[in-house]
Amino acid sequence: MKQLTIFRVLTFLLLPFAVLLGGAGLLMLLAALARPQLLLQVFITAGFVFYLFSSLRFLSKHIDPERPARTSMREWIRVNGFVAGFLALNSIYSFIRAIAMDPADTRKVFEEMKESQPAFSTITFELYSSVMKFAAYLSLAFGILLLVHILMSIPILKKYGYLFSIAKENKG
């Protein structure tokens, strides 16, 4: 029961990320029509969104009321869980890369950004640096929460596997 409560809390903590990334994914899909190399990012984003909403639906519509679930629900959670796992590991890697970046390189990136985007001329290096650190720590938190959620979903799917069996029996 405690495991299910933690899983529920993690699901609701990840929900805002799913909504934001889902919206960004739709915008990326439009951009991917012009640049097909963005399709992989769209796929990964969509996998995370599908994983989280499938998990939420399984939790609220099947586990809580103990109603039968289709086996396709389990497959949606499993397959998209792998894609979401890649996103979680990539988020953690991004944090490590950002924190390990040499301050001189960070300043160089900042100067190049200012040259290419004149609208950012009012931004100071200190502000840029603090925003990048915040984004890196947010990425780390997101990656860890998502990875823990995915690892918790495996035993939960096994524990409530009987809900998929009931659906099969009712069907056949």
C-alpha cells in the first residue's frame, strides 16, 4: 500500500512535466515537418507523455476501483516506459554535462548566444549562469523522479497483473 502511495505521488509530481513536454512535443512535431531530424525528439517526448498518462489511467481507472484492464494497457506502459527511461537517463546525463562544463566554455557559449541573438543583450552572464544551473538541477530532479517512477511501475504491474487476467476472462 505504501508503494502505491509513493507511486501515486510521483505520478502527480510528473504530471506538470508531461503537460509541458506534451505541448512542446506538438510544437516540435510541426517543426519536424521541416526538419525530420527532430522526429526522434518528438518520439521520445511522446513516449514519456504516453507512459505517464497510461500509468495515471491504470492507477485511477483500474487499480483504485479494481476494474479489469486490457492487456494493451500493460503494453502501453511497458513499451513507453522504455522510451521514458531513455529520457530520464538523458536528463540525468544533461545535468552531469552541464555541471561538469568548464566556466570558460560556459562563458563562450553565452557570448556566442548574445552575438547571434541581439535581443539577449540585456542578460548578464551571472543571470545566464544561474538560469542554466537551475535548469540543470530541474533536469536532474525530473530524471530521478521519472526513473524511480518507471522502476516502481514494474512491480506494480506484476502485483496488479490479475486485473489483466480478469479482462481476458471476461472477453473470452
